[in-house]
Amino acid sequence: MKCKSINLEYFAFKASDGFEEVHHTCRSCKTHFNHLDGDTYDHCEQCNYNDK
């Protein structure tokens, strides 16, 4: 995440391995990321996020 804000939107989904997962989008800088390993995404088919 670019700005380290705690103002986040949460995207919960069930991953392909059956576990509950959560991605986050920062409402300040609009970065969408996987909280566990820090990967960032422009779009994500797993949680249906798309920045366009």
C-alpha cells in the first residue's frame, strides 16, 4: 500500500482452496491488495475487484 492509511474497504471471498480470504482497497490512495502477502492488483477475478 502506498500511503499506509487504515481507511480500507474489504472484499471477502472464498479462495479456490476453500479458505476464506480478504482483499483490501485503500480509500485514500485506491491501492487494492492482498493483506497476507502484500500483492497489489489492478483487477482481481477472485474478489471481483476492478479499478476501471
